[in-house]
Amino acid sequence: MKKQDLGTLLQSKSYPGRGIALGRSANGKYAVAAYFIMGRSVNSRNRVFVEDGEGIRTEAFDPSKMEDPSLIIYAPVRVLGSKTIVSNGDQTDTIYEGLDHQFTFEQSLRSRRYEPDGPNYTPRISGVIHLKDGDFNYALSILKSADGNPDTDHRFTFTYSPAAAGTGHFISTYIDDGNPLPSFEGEPLPVSIPDDIDSFTDTIWTSLNEENKVSLFVRYIDVETGKYETRIVNKHK
């Protein structure tokens, strides 16, 4: 599959929903993680990312406008030793606890399925970066209904080892806008990963649909030292 420019890919979609990109910078020095959220409803748009230890969590920008927090308030990013976990829901905690008990990434997700928000049945998308011996690998997962049929689960895990310089993989909850929203299909899309965290952050944020974008997290992790830089962008400030 041909590598794409993530900015161009996002510009072609008004509502990919939530998206994860994991990969390696072009100079090979950094493991890279990006996660964004979008929203169509007032409740979904009423959110910001805030730092929480080494990870982040979502919280209501205006608590008085919060309606149902069940699927929108969670920790999208958590860190367990040399592993950075990213997801679009509270399965971040499920993965963290599973890895902490020596389960694999895939095993940790076996107790979870898509979100209970029919008729969309939003997929649960998740990723993990694992630094080891001066290098790293990463994996992405999607748990989804069978083409909108809630009685059957489709479960996919994609592993990239070792991570190739200048290349990442992107997965989102939806193909694009629709009613019901069409779930992501196929393999994660290969995308280019630049060396500079600020340019990558700006590319993603400016390429997301202005009306629907809500928040963005980007992290560059030094593969040798484990030290990292983080950028958080919120539409509500």
C-alpha cells in the first residue's frame, strides 16, 4: 500500500471521528504517537485534553453542558514502563491492566467489543508503542461490528516490527461522515512521519475539519532515552 500524506488524507474527510497514528520519525530517532477527537453533537464537542501524569484524559470544557459522560470521558493515553497506550475509550485502562498482568496487547482486548451506541456501533481503536533495547515496535487494533450487525464482532490486530523510519500507520473510527456512521475498513493506512513534532502537530490540526475537530495529542519519544515531548491542542481554550 502506498504511503500517504496524513494532512492530505484528513483534508479529504469531514468526519473520520477519532483517529490514531503511530510510527517512526524520518530520522529514526523518535517513536511517534498522535490521537485526535472530533464531534458532531454539543456533548461530544464540549471536551478538552488535559495532562494526567504521563498520559492525558478528556474532561468537559463546560461542565454545565455535560450530558452523558459514559463514552466521552476517559484516558486516551497512559504509560506503563516502556509502553505507551493510546485508545479512543476506556479500553485504555483495560489494556494497561492486561499488560501489567503480562497479557499481550491482543489478549488484553478480548474482553471488549465495539461501543454500545447503535446504530453506529463505533469501533474501539487502540494502539501501543513498546520501546525495547534502543528500538521499538507498535501495534494497532480495531474492534468493530460486522458491517453494522451488532450480533457479530470483527477483531483485528496489526503489528509493525521493527518500526520503519519515516513511516507510520493511521486508523480512525469512521471512513467519513454518514448516518449511520460507516466504520473504518481494511488495514491501517501507511502515512509519512516527519522529524519535527511541531510541524506534524500543525499538519494534523489544520487538516481536520474546522467545524468538527475538538482536540489533538502528539508525542515524540526518544527511542534511546525514553524522554518525550508532547503537544496538546484544544479547540476550546
